[in-house]
Amino acid sequence: MAKRLQSYESDDIVVTFDPNICIHSGDCVRGLPAVFDVRLKRWVRPENAPAERVADQVRRCPSGALQFRMKPGD
């Protein structure tokens, strides 16, 4: 059975996670542990770093399980 897409957002960015394609490489956790912490129930906290840093780390996801979109500025 497929797992549902997860979505996490801050004021500036929306990060989505597809557990169906994640290969558990751990790049996200090692690269930006203030945002990606699998010990927490809400394990993605994009508000804990500038949106561009979060986006840079998401781009490093080897499986593409993590994606992002920037929110329009004011």
C-alpha cells in the first residue's frame, strides 16, 4: 500500500516528501540537521533555516523523494 505524500511549510518554502521513493541515503539529515531530524514526529522543519539553504539541501536528495517550491514574496 502506498504511503501518502507529506508536506511541510514555512513562510517562504514548501517541502514535500514522498516516502514511496525515498532510498534512506540520509543526505538530508547529515546536510541540514536543524531542518531534517528523523527522531521527531514532524521530521522536516523548514522554518529552522533560510529557505534557500533548505532548497539547496533538497536539491541534493538522490532519489527525488524531497521536493520544494518557494512561496511568492510580498
